[in-house]
Amino acid sequence: MNANRKTDILFTILIFMSLLFACNPPKNETVNKSTDMEKNNPVYSNTDTSKVVMSEEEWKKILPENVYYIARLKGTERPWSSKYEDFFETGTYYCAACGNPLFKSNAKFESSCGWPSFFEPISKESIIYTPDDSHGMHRTEVQCGRCKAHLGHVFDDGPKPTGLRYCINGVVLNFEKAEKN
Ligand SMILES: [Zn+2]
């Protein structure tokens, strides 16, 4: 085999290898899609209404770090950092920790407060309300009705018809676009 022929074969192998890799998209890109959530998270469901009770250790294993920080450690995302803040597609927002349906897009409004805001939840059962006197303020914390993930707070300066403003961390929301009929 002469040198040119060797180079040709090597070149062909290289092309073939790069095609193989090109067909495998980077894994991180789709990490927030609910299908991936379901894969890594045994309790994730948009239809199961049974309450989720799990140890913090287990939550830490199955949730992405940013979701765990807000949902379980009651953290707050930086204002104006959420992709859902200035976002008005038609669909449903689910709890990113357990898949529980929380808000419909038609209850979302432009609050300019820096976090995704809604004037009402999907149902009474979708949210749990807890008094929160931390940081020298009297606030009402809102948690997921199914898994008790911390979502944000509710204030009484919202628009009609409820007058409420559910100020929610976008990290703990998982949006799914409505299917077109
Ligand atoms: Zn939940």
C-alpha cells in the first residue's frame, strides 16, 4: 500500500467518525424537556395526583442542581433571569420537580417584577399556601400541591379578576406548548 492510499483510507475513516458524532446532539441541550425530566425522575408525571414524599437526599439525586436549590432549599432565582419572564406562548406550566400542572398560560401576565407572574393557579389543589415571615417580611409562600416544592410567593397586588400576583421562580416551571388542533 503506498502512502497516498493510506492517507485516503485515514481520511475516509475520519469523515465517517465525524459523521457519527454529528448525529449525536450534545446531551445538555435538552435537559429541561419533560421527557428527560421523566427519564431521570421516577415521580415526574403530568397526570399522577398522588402526593410525593421523598427525603431531601433523594430529591438531591434526581433534580438538576438549579431546580433543587429553588424547590427544596427555597432559593430565589435572579430577577429577569428566567426564560419564562417575557414569554407568552400558549400552553401549561408544570412543576419542574414532579410534573404537577400549576398554571395555564392564559393566567400569565406582564408584571415587570422580574419573575414569571400569574393571577391564578390551575386549581385549588395545585398550590399549597404557607405563611413566610423570613427576611423581616410577612409574605405567603406558594408550594407545589403535589410535592411541596418551593415555587415563590403570592401577593395581593395582581390584576383582575383575582387581584393576586403569583410571583414564581421560572427554574421550577416546566412549560409545555398546547397542541394545535
Ligand atoms: Zn411538584
